[in-house]
Amino acid sequence: MIDEAGDEDALDRSDFVPAEGGEWRGLLFENPTLGLAPQLTWSFHFPFQPVSRDHGSSPLTLDLEWLPIQADGWRSMAGRSASSSRFAEPGEASVYFFAHHRFDAIDLQILEQRDLAIQVRANVSGDLDRLGVESVAADAWLHFAGITVALSDTVTADAALARLSEFSDITGLAPAAVPNGIHFQFAPSGLVG
């Protein structure tokens, strides 16, 4: 749900106090109906401390999704970047505060990588849904949450992993969960339990 913030829900830059628990993940997907060929994209989730208003409290997060970042694999993300100047062209940025609020432009830089964590600096601007802040900045270490493969021609985890290998180095990845339809999740083998 996308919603415009009323005056009582408008945010201020001081509301964005970083919190623990950020993560990044990959998604290999396609949409044959729309003519979208398989593509590997990346998402980044930045949590902030919850914010309270007279009518209740809400989590506060910044989510950057569908970013097609070119990298050899999930272990070689340092130094990569992505940008978008219009919503959904190609990535989507939203701040969750009682509801999702879209932002037009994305500027993302992956500064460093240490094993499963990457340091990411992001700035979004263009408050499309009048949340009250023209831009939001985040700089955090995010933990790798794995890669999901959602392709219509993959019916086994082995087939999904083989398709993923066409887009990314799969070294160290293993099936992480029971498949859900055509969706298969892969995570670093040390984390699969």
C-alpha cells in the first residue's frame, strides 16, 4: 500500500536513527507475460528506530529494491554502485512509516565487504508521496540474506542453482529452504540449517 503522509505523520531527518538488523539479498526473476527476460537484481533493507506519533508507533525502514548491479557474484560487491533518477527505472525506493512512501531517485554505493556483510551508503530523493523529507540518507553494514531464484523453468533446486550460475558466482551457496512453487532460496552454506 502506498499512502501520502498527513501533516501529523510527516517525518523529519532527525527521525531517521539507525537500528541494527539491516540486510541485502538477491533475486533472479523473470516476467514472460511482460516480456522481461531473466535478470539478477539486488535489494537493500535499512532499519531505523521506530517512530511514535499520538496515534501509535511505526517501524521506520528504507528499502531499495530491483537494482541491477553488475558484479561477479555475491562475494564481490565492494566498489559497486547503482543509481536511478525515476521511480522503478530501474530500482524502487520506499520508506516504510505506517505505509510505504515512494522516492524517485536512488544513489547507492557499496563501500566495503567483509565476508557476509557489506557497508552500503544510500541516498534517496524526490518525495513522491509527501512524507515530509525531500531526501533520506543511510550508511550501514548490511548482512547477506541469500538469493532467491524465481524462474518459470526451474522446478528443482539443482536447476535453479544452475540457472543462477549463468548470472553470478554460486560458490558457497546452498539451498536454504523448502521450495515455494517456482521460488528457490540459496544462502551461504555455513548458514543453511
